[in-house]
Amino acid sequence: MTMSRWTLKFWDQKKTLDLLQNYLWNASLGKPIDRCRVLVEIGEAKKDPAWLEVASLMFKFAKEGSEVFVSKAMQSFPRRFPAMLTTCVREAELRGQLDGIVPVLEKALRVEVELQNKVFGPMKRILFIFVLSQVVLVGVSATQLGTILKEVEGRDLSQFGVFGTQAALIRFIHDFPWLWILVVTGLLVGCWQAVKQPLVQQFFEEISARMTSLQVLIDLRWLSFLGSLQVLLHSGVLFGESLERSAAVVGPYLGTALKGIGRHMQVEGNSVRSFLKRGLCAERVRPEIRAFLTTLESMEPEARFEAIASRRNALAEQTLQGAGNLALLFELLGYLPIALTVVFLEAFMVQFSVVLPKLQ
């Protein structure tokens, strides 16, 4: 989401799906430039500045005669379109396969969007509930508890350890509410940026690989990998190169092994089986995935597409089942901040009623 000239420009994965789908629906128009013109008209009709921005750039590059006008426009907005998605589209454009891979790409993205919304949708509610808990804490501290603290103002509370700490925190929130909000916001932003770091992602992925309740997070990675592999192979990219490029979508934990397999095939000309026999990061690749990749290598190109599509469908159903349990876990965690806030305030009131007579 960006601000430019007071215009809100919002982009999400659903818009990517709609863009690809509308490009495909306009195939009867023939010339790419005519398709792009229709996409611009859709953006104008929707009064969607973000859509119009992307479509206008596609239209501009198409008029200039660029062979990769779609991926070139997508590449101009790296925050909206993942690098791997842009790579898949570019490969298809260079080989004249864009119309062929758009349905495959659109279907792969749609499954991922639906699953991610089911898994991570509760995270938005968790954030909302956390913000609500802080509003309650600031509001109560700035009004009722601020008045109560005047009764113990100037008293030595060092002998009452827990109560003294709570009183100091409430006094700080009462005196500097906006500073407290800035501190909390800073922590949220800092945590969000930390989660994006490769080392932190690898840490969580290693935990997910070892915990059954979090296995669905790894399943989502595999789903992205198979979707990317399917699209690249459909575009005409060789199997080894497709493996190496698709490794970019699965994160550092799984990507090391999968990238090694692809590189091994291209540089040394060996097979998936020979790489796995060396045991290089093979423990990160599930036995069923190792067997699948080994079998996939020996298949004919057309058979590979069908095998990957079948595997993705089965994995999507498996992920959907696990997503429900994980979403429930996230949902329960969402109520933890407000519960802790209530406990904190209740504990302070109880201790205050005990400590006040002793101070008088």
C-alpha cells in the first residue's frame, strides 16, 4: 500500500489473479496491445489506481514493441509481484507460451491464496485484538487508574515488588500515553521486519518441520514450489534449471536442498537420485518428495505436468485439513493479549486494595 498524490494504491494477491484472468479472457482480441488497452479500461472503470498503474505500464511497454511487456511491468512493482512469479511470466513470454501458462499460473496462485487466507486470516484478528488490548490499557491507565495512583503518590513502593512495578508502568502510561503507543508500534514493526529476515524464517521453518501442529506451514512452501515448477516446465525450462529456480519460493530451509539438486543436475549432469545419495541436506526433503522428484525426472514432459498437477491437488487437500487446526490455534492466541491485559489490571486492583492500608 503506497500513498501518491493523496491516492491510496492498494494491491493484494487477489488483484494479481484478476489481472492474469482478465488478460486470458481477452485472448480473442488477438494483439497483446489490445488486451492491455482493455486492462487499462477495467482499471478506469473500477477507479482502482493500483490496477491502472500496472495496466498502463503494460500498455506502454506493449506499444513500444517489448516481447516481455507483462513481466517487465510486473518487475517494476517488486512489492506487488513476487520475483518468482515475474520470472515464470518472463520465461513464458520469451518462449511465446504466455497464453498457455496463464491458466496454470492462475490456478496455482488461486489455491495458494485460498489456503493462506485460511491459515493466516486469524493473524489479522490477532493484530486487531492486540491493538484493542492496548487501547483498553491506555484508556484505563489514563483515567481510573491514574486517579487511584494519586493516593499512593510519593510513597515508597520498593517493598512491594510486583505492585511497585505495575504502579510504575501504569504511571508511565498515564503520563506518556502517546509514547507508550509509539513504543508498542515500534515493537510490532520491529517484529514484522525481523520475521522477514532469512535467518528468522529458517528458524521458524525448522520448528515447523519438527512440529506436527505447524506442518501446514511447510506444506504451503511445498505447494508454492510445485506450482512454480509446473509453470516453469510448461514454459519450456529444463528440469534441472526449473528445480533451481523454483527453490527460491520455498525459503532458506528447504531451498538449500532443492537448489542444490537443480545445480547438481545442470553442472554435473547427474540425476536427482545421485544427489540424494550424497545426503546433502536430504533430511530437509521429505521421503515422499524425494521419491516424487526422482520419479518425475524419468518421466516424459507431458506426463510431468499431469503428475505435478495431481500431486499439488493432493497436497492442497492435505494442507486444507491441517490449516483448520492451525487457524484455530492462531484464533486462540488472538485472545491472549486481551486476557493478559485484563489479568494485569485485575491483579493491580487486588494488590492495591491490600497495599493501601499498609501505607496509611
